Amino acid sequence: MIVAICSGGPIHEVAFSLMPDIWIGVDRGALYLIDEGIYPNHIVGDFDSVTAEEFARISEAIDHIEQFQAEKDETDTDLALQKALTYEPTEVLLTGVTGGRLDHYEATLRSVSFMQQQYPHIVFKIINSQNSIQFLLPGTHLLEQSDYSYVSFFSYGKTLQNVTLRGVKYETFDEVIEQGTSRFTSNEIIDEGSISFTGGICLMIKSKD
């Protein structure tokens, strides 16, 4: 079960090509989907970024809408993540959350990092037209070749311990990735690559030119 969440960031950042089992529209992101002929299974948000006319269009197209007050502790994307969990997904994809306001992007990174730690059996990814972003927990992770030319690794919150990279252009063995270092940026997957580490949280970004 793959659930995709479309939030209301800049429309050029949205990966409309995703083909999940379930779409969840978030605020203006719901309008993006409808305008593309994609009708989300569920919509959440406070809808403070759409006009009354636009909300009427959304309401006419979709029955399952959860509207919240603008003054709340959770972000609209947080609410969508909670809704996604009700579908018992194996994978949750977020798009429309990059670009635009940096505070919203940082909030999403923190929420996804938390979710990945709370639900290690679910894969969470942030996807736009050029990048795929996800958090890795300690262990061994395969790095499949794909349309992404580059792969970068950063520590997120805690130093990565005993890092070994295989099947990439720049291999390492039993290294440390500390906070603040950019040394592990722009590696390249050559053939069935992998990363393993024993401690910390890894922010992995795959990118295209």
C-alpha cells in the first residue's frame, strides 16, 4: 500500500507522475491534484491558502474533506501524515513540500524524521522533480540504480557511526559522518550500492541534474 501526500508548495515542485494506491490532498495541494485530473481519496487542511471559490471547487469534486482550524499545534502536512497511517501503508510519499517557505520545509523534515523512527517498517520519502529524500535508520540499506545520478549522505541529529559505502564511486569503510560535514555529498551509485552504519540517523538525498 503506497500513500502519496500532495501539499501546497510551489506547483513546479510537485511530482504528479507518482502512481500511489491512495492520494491525500493537503490544502492548496488538493487543488493542484484536481486541476491535473487526479482526484484524491482524502483531503485535509485548514484551507487558509485557498479562496472561497477555490474551496467550493474542492468541495464539489471531493466528498472526504477534513477541515481544521488555522490555529492548531499540527501543520497541515502533519495531519496528512496521521491520515496516511490509517491506511496501514508500506510506503508514504510526500510531494509539494519543498520550495517556497523554508520553515515549512524544515518542519516537514522534522516530522518525517520522527515518523521514520516511530514507524521503521514504513518507508517515508519526500519527492520533487529532481530529488528523493529519506531518512535511514541504523542497519544496511541497498542503493538501487535509478534515474537519480547522485546520492548524498548527511547526519541528522546524531553522528553516524561505522559507515560503510559499497557499489558507489567513492567507497568507504568504517567511517564517521559528523554533524556539519559536507564530505559525503554527490557520490554516484555504480552497481547495486549499499550503505551500512551502526548509530545515528542518516539523511539521504538522491538527485538529478
